[in-house]
Amino acid sequence: MKEQKMNDFKLKLLLSILSGILFSFIFIILAFAVPAKEKKQMIIKKPQGRLEQISHALKNR
């Protein structure tokens, strides 16, 4: 009976390690397979008026 419990424990340990490795590989493959969303370039218009120029200069210090 004691030998059976030890084999069950080793089997559960082995299966949990293998399942952890399998899930980590799945997530690694998904990280490479699914492309990240590309950020769109923001178009910054040139400030036209005097107040816009001052505001733009203060924001971009």
C-alpha cells in the first residue's frame, strides 16, 4: 500500500510538471503567433495662433 501511494505521488508530480511545461509552450507560441497591435502615428498639427504656440511650448518642455 505504501509503495502504491509513492507511485501515485510521483505520477501526479510528473503530470503537473508536464502540464505546466505544455501550457508555458502554448503561451510562448501564442506570443509569437498573435501579432501585437501596431500603434497609429499621431498627427500633430503645427500651432497656428500665438496662444496655441505658447500652449504647445509649455506642453513640450
